Amino acid sequence: MSSTTALGGVYEPDDVAIVASVFSRIAVEPWFTATDEERDNFARYILRMYRQGTVLSEPLERLCRATAFAHFSKKGASNCRPSDSDR
């Protein structure tokens, strides 16, 4: 994978695997939104961060997990905290 390839909008299988893995690990959190529209928006956010150069799995997940908790949490889930189990 190269960030140049990702910036061009062409994703190699390794690129897709990283992005999908980050989404999957965050999407199973009990505080994560259940609406399809917000899940789609979050998936686009992950892709945007990847295209902007956050291409390593762990830093991408840390960044996206914090954003997901701040902007893609279920209503009333304020007493939950993001899981550190995947870090």
C-alpha cells in the first residue's frame, strides 16, 4: 500500500482491509450509533482520514475511535467510554 495510491482513490486489497478492520472494531462498540446514515458517514470519515495519510492501522483506529465516540455515539450513551481492548 502506498498513500499515493490511496490519495488517487484507488484502493489495494491491503488498503481496504485496514479501513474495513478499523470500521468493524469500532462499529461493535455498545456506544456506537445504530443508524445507517451515521454509520455511512463514519465510514466516509475513515476513508477521508486514510486518504489524508493516516494509513497505519493503530493510529487510524485511535483517531477514528475518538471521533466516533465524540460524534457518532448513540444518544444517552454518555456514561460509556471507548474500549481500549483493541489497542
